Amino acid sequence: MQNVSVAVIPGDGIGNETVRAGRRVLDAAAELDGGIKFEYTEFEWGCAYYLRHGEMAPKGFLNTLANFDTILLGAVGYPGVPDHVSLWGLLLPIRRGFEQYVNLRPVRILRGVVSPLRGRNPGDVNFVCIRENTEGEYSNMGGRLHAGLPHEVVVQNTVFTRVGTERIIRYAYQLAANAPRKRLCGATKSNGINYTMPYWDEIFNEIGEREFPEVNRWLCHIDALAANFVLKPDEFDVVVASNLFGDILTDLGGAIMGSIGMAASANINPERRYPSMFEPVHGSAPDIAGRGIANPVGQIWSVSLMLEHLGRADLGKAVLDAVEDVLEEGRVRTPDLGGRNTTDEMTDAVIARLAQRLR
Ligand code: NAD
Ligand code: IPM
Ligand code: MN
């Protein structure tokens, strides 16, 4: 029996609703399979905790989390606490502290979903974004001088280290080398950003030439790349991007998949020195929080990525297949997909399909 300890951080807003869905699917998969078992410890950290205690999580929370095999997270950030305070108080320190430098975010039109892109059907779009997750534009370095005065200056530094840049690009090449068409697109902006992005391009080309000559690589400026996500999404196998570019591209990825509520992500420490973390791409969605209507698919797909990371790609695939079965059948849908069903009803339907597949 594989026993897995999971630190659960529902966080804020719909995170509480979707994390529950993710846990239920994990438990259903484990029970049906019989070879894996999950033990959860839930942490009530987030914006409500901040309003009571003046911090997003207790001091030393990374040491607490380090003892777990893996982390399941909902969303962090809610009106009432400034976003930079909440995110730098919880989510971003986990990604950075645990060297989860790979943020893997699949973009794929699932069976049964109508993409807003005209003429694009399930199977036409299927690629993965590899987002740098620990440095780049999210540097926490900079400053503000002469606050409020006419000559006020605000500076935010962008940091690209050799280690950080090489490891993310190499990871993306490895994935691309195993993709059917061996295609890797690097997101750049070396026409306008004249230190970091030319450096990124140089490393992208060096690693490609020396270590992965079989991979078809090309660089694309982020502005044109955004347009190509819409115009030619079938071009991509793997896209590698810096932290901010990857962030923006993957909400766009969610949109072309039919709803950002369906986009999943894995924050991976490939060396497995620290736990990896699984969470949907979307945020706490204050506009629909508390109504029980959030689409749980992003969280459920993230759980599928967790299973894959834990060496159970078979179970992960069964979970995603079950999601697609439900979407294809089309009877149960949350409002973001034009339906009237709740988060729980969607989750029930996925579990029922999973049971059919695993029995
Ligand atoms: P958001 O992703 O929360 O919401 C954007 C839009 O998408 C909203 O209209 C929302 O209703 C919809 N949406 C999102 N998830 C959905 C789901 N599962 N089902 C149906 N509809 C869904 O983005 P935002 O409004 O920019 O951010 C809200 C808060 O969440 C902010 O505090 C932000 O910083 C935070 N945030 C956190 C994370 C994270 O924890 N990883 C990610 C993004 C945003
Ligand atoms: C995401 C989110 C976060 C990010 C925010 C909330 C800091 O948008 O996970 O995509 O930019 O990484
Ligand atoms: Mn984002």
C-alpha cells in the first residue's frame, strides 16, 4: 500500500469549494484502486486567517509543509487583503521555498467542450506550457522613492539566473523531445527587453543546439505568441516561458480550452527534495464564491497531475478520462460552461464515471 500524506490548503473563495471536489476524487480513485491511500492534514491559512492573526500563515509554515509528501492547494487572495500581501505571504513562498521551479500547465480542448475558437475541436489543441516559477519578473526586489511626490520613482527588478534559466529550459526540451512532433516554442521579448530576454534566447538556443538537436525549436515574441494561441494553437507541443509571460499565456490557454475554471497546474520540484504542489490555474473567483457553482475541473485535473507525479499515471489518466466522459455526455455542466449544475453535482458525476472506468 502506498501511503501519501497530503497537506491541504483550501485558501480563499472558491478554493474551499474546489479543493473539496479534488479530495473527493482522490479518495474515490484510491478506494477503487486499493493500492494507494491519502492522509490529509488541512490548514486554514489564507486571507481570513490574515484578518485574525495579521499573517497569512504561522511563522515557519514552510517547515510544517516540508514534512508532507505533497500539497493540494485551492486559491489564495481575496478582497480585504492586498493581493501582493496575500500572495507573497503564502503561495509564492511555497513555490520558491520548495524550488518548485516547473509550473506545468496543460492546454487542451477536452472531449465534449466547445472552444471559443471557431472550428477548433477536441484533439486539435493539445500542448503543455512550462512556466518558470521561482524568479524572473516575480522578484520581490525593487523599491519606491519619493512616495507621493511629483518625482516619485518605482522600480521592480527582474532576475534571471543561469541556474534558473537553464533548468527550466532544459526541462521543457526534455518534454518536447518526448512529444510526437518534438516542437518547442520559447516565449521571448528580446526586441524590447534588452538584457534578460536576449539572455533567455541565448540559453534557449545553446541548450537546443548542444543537447537537443532533434527538437524543432523556435522563439516567438510574447505579443505574437499570444495571437498564435488564438490563431494557430495546433502548432504547439511544448511552450516554455518566463514567470510572468507563462502566467498570462496560461489564463489565455484556459480561455481557449473553454473556461479558465478547467485549467490545471502542477508546481513541481523535479529533484523531489521538497514536496510538489497541485492547484488549478484560476484564483479565488470572489464574484462566484460561496455559491457552490465553481467548475471543479481545474482542481480535479490538478489532482490527476498529482497522481501522475506520485507514480500513478494510470489513475491520473482514469480521472481525466472520467472528466471527459462527463463533459462529453453533456448532462452535467457548471454555469461557466453554460449549464446549471453545482460543483458537487459535477464532482458526483466524475466520481460515478471513474467508478465505471476502474471497476
Ligand atoms: P480568478 O481566476 O479568480 O477569476 C477570473 C474569472 O474567472 C472570474 O469571473 C471567475 O468567476 C472565473 N472563474 C475562475 N475560476 C472559476 C471556476 N473554477 N469556475 C467558474 N468560473 C471561474 O481571477 P481574479 O479575479 O483575477 O483573482 C481573484 C483573486 O484570486 C485575486 O486575489 C487573485 O490574486 C487571486 N488569484 C490566485 C491564484 C492562485 O491562488 N493560484 C490564481 C489567480 C488569482
Ligand atoms: C497563478 C496566479 C499567481 C501567479 C498570482 C495569484 C500570484 O495568477 O498561479 O497563475 O501569478 O503566479
Ligand atoms: Mn495566473
